[in-house]
Amino acid sequence: MSNNQDAIKEKANRIDMALKFTGGDMDKAKQMANGSMLDIIVIKGKFIVEDQNRSGAFLAYFNCIDEYVSAIKSVIEANDTIFTKIRIFDSWSIIYKNILAYKNGKDALSSEKLDEDLLNYFVKLDVLPHVKEEDINTLTLILSDILQETFDSLNINCQIELEKTNSIELELAGIDIMAPTATPPPIDEPKITEIAYDPNSPMWKEITLIESQAQFIVNGSLIISPVRGKFISEMEQDEKIYVLLTDKDPISKKVVDTYKARDREGNPLPVVGKAISIIPNEMNKGYIIYVMIAKGIYAKIIEEENIRIQTESTIMDIKSDDIAAKKTKLAKIYNLAIYIVLILLIIVCFVIFLLL
């Protein structure tokens, strides 16, 4: 009887906890309590900064129902132990215990900047759709870029895996969950601000000329690529770049639908366009960029800083680097196999010689 009462009490406690994460919805709370409602996807990651003799691990918890970052936990050490010892295919709860243990170790370094960078870039780069689609390849590229920016190094080896869980398990593990109503970090959204009109300025003359050539002008934003991207100032005319259309007007919708550039939830994805003009903004150090995304349709982007952005060439470079890395890895494995075979042949010949 006592065991039955304990089980009932535990179930009631789980439901009570779940009510906090389901907005008071009892049916959903019961589903979460019995484990049939998994609102969290965890990115389990480990990395090594080879030229700095540092390694680390992180857990990034995404609430994929309410769509926010629930928590981030990470650790960094001044050696390669974490990368060598932690296995990303272990459950997140095991990795979390390892992170806590390594944080108390003598070689532990501060991971506050890593936590902050992860949170900021998760919001800036809108990684949630990739998490919900469980797109490990894209997420690995994004995390590698973030880590390269954090550690100011290109010698990053990052491995990730995904796992589903729910908010109750996080609370039971003692993880503080970020409130979804909290003010998110600032996002580098395109600021379509008013630019003082001066018909005699070179900037306005070029703007007038460019816009006179288009049938439609829509607002857009560039895709940030903090490490491998190309600075706007280095862009060339006719270069192909990635643009996210930010308005919900009929023209933008038509372009997105024509390119079939929507995710599973129907949200627009970036499209490739040709840079028509990159105009230095006389009001600040930024740029006004016009990109042809379809015949007669230009996307207008106003950036207030000279940021690194994603272009078709940078994507090709990333893919080429990945292919080269895979070839190098295969070559090492092949060479190792040859060495092993040679050693075995020598041993066999030596044994035969002894027997003779």
C-alpha cells in the first residue's frame, strides 16, 4: 500500500510540475508527466580547439513547442580530456553530470563567454527550425562557426548529437529553465530606417537609378556568417548572396513560393539573389544593398555595419573544406590500415622463420 501511495504521490508531483510548462493545461500536463509529451530537444556537443589545447562540452536545450532556448550548460578545460572522454551518444543526463564534474576540476576554465555566444547566435541565426527538423549537418556547421568565433580559431573539431526529453526532466535534474517571457538577446534585424533625402548626394542618385530599374522593391535581410562569411565591403557586383525576405507582402510571398523556400512550418527560408549594387551609406558606416531575387524584383537591405555574410561562394568553400577534411581522414585511415598489414606480414614472416 505504501509503494502504491508513493507512486501516486510522485505522479501528482510530476503533473504539478508539468502544469508550469503547459500553461495550466491539465491534459498536456498528464502527457508530459507520463513521458508521452517531449517538448525539449537537446543539442549534445563536444569540441576541441586544437591550436589552443582546449576542449569542452555543452548542452543546449530547446523548447520546440513554445519555441525558446530553455537552458545552456557548458564546460571548458585546458586539455583534450573532455573531447576524448565524453561520448555524445550518451544520454544528456549523463553528459550533464560529467559537465558538473569537469567544472569542479583543476583544469576547468570559465565558460561564461561560450554560454553567452551560444545563446546570442542561436537567436541571431534562428537555429530553432534546424533543431526541429533535426538537421544535424547544418547544426554542426553553425556550431563550428560559433565556436570558431568564440575561440578566435579555425582549428575546431565539433561533434553533436540530438536527444528528446521534456521540461520536467530538466527541473528534476536541477537545471534552471529560462523563462520564455524573458527579454531575448538583441537580434541583428534589418533596420529599415528613414534615410534623409538629398537629391544631390551621390548615394541618393545611385538609389534613384537602381530603384527606377526595378518593377518591385521588397525588404530583405542578409544571412550572417560570423567566421567564414564575406564582409559586405568585399562583395562584388553580380555576386550571388543569400537573402531572407522579411516582409509578408504578396510579392515577397510569391518569390518565396516560386523558389519553394519554406520550411515544414511554412516559414520563409533564404533565397539566392544576384547583388546589383552595394552602396556605402553616407549616414553611417553601413551599406544599402540591392539584390535581384527575380526578374524585375529587387530586395533592398540596409545594414548599419560591415558584417560578414553568407554568399554562394562561402557555402561552396565550407562544403569543399568538409570534403577535404573527409578525404584527409580517409587517407589517414587507409595509411594506418597499410601500416597494420605490413606489421602483421613482418610478424608472420618472423614466426615462419623461427619455425623453420
